[in-house]
Amino acid sequence: MTSRDRSTSVLSAVGAAVAAGVLVTACGGDDAADETTTETTTTTTVVTTVSPSPSPVVPPPAGEGEDGGDATIEIPSPPAIPSPPAIPAPPAIPAPPPIPAPPPIPVP
């Protein structure tokens, strides 16, 4: 059996399955008069109460000066990232080999 024959048989099997599904769905019967439908809606409310916690008071550092706290704060920074090494130049392209001269033309 070739792959083309196999794909045809698989395709026909899938087609038959789809046709059977459509037939069962269409002929399934609809007895809506015997069934009752009940809708239920449930609402849940969640209330979360958060009380703010007092923030801790940090005392100013000693020796600020007489002007009332105009101090400069220095934040250390991480060490600088070094630059990457330079890209080396590409190697030289070799010259092609010389073209040989054609053989001499014989004189008649």
C-alpha cells in the first residue's frame, strides 16, 4: 500500500466519522418539554480590612549642622563594568593563485 493509498483511506475514515457525528447530532431528538432548567446565581463578597501600620521614625544622624538638616547623603554605586576587549582585525585574505598561461598554439 503506498502512502497515497493510506492517506486516502485515512481521509475517507475521517469523513465517515464526521458524517456519522452530524447524523447523530441531527437525529438526536429534542424533548425539551420533559426537561426543566434551573438557573442559580451565587454572589460572594469578600471584604478585607487593612489597618495602616505606623512607620518607624528614624532619628537623623548626629552632627548634621546648625541649618536644620541639609545634609548630603552619598549612596555607594556598584563597581563600573569594564568595556569588552577590542575586536581583532580579521586575517588577511590570501591572493588567488596565478592563472597559468595557455599552451602555445601550434604553427601549421
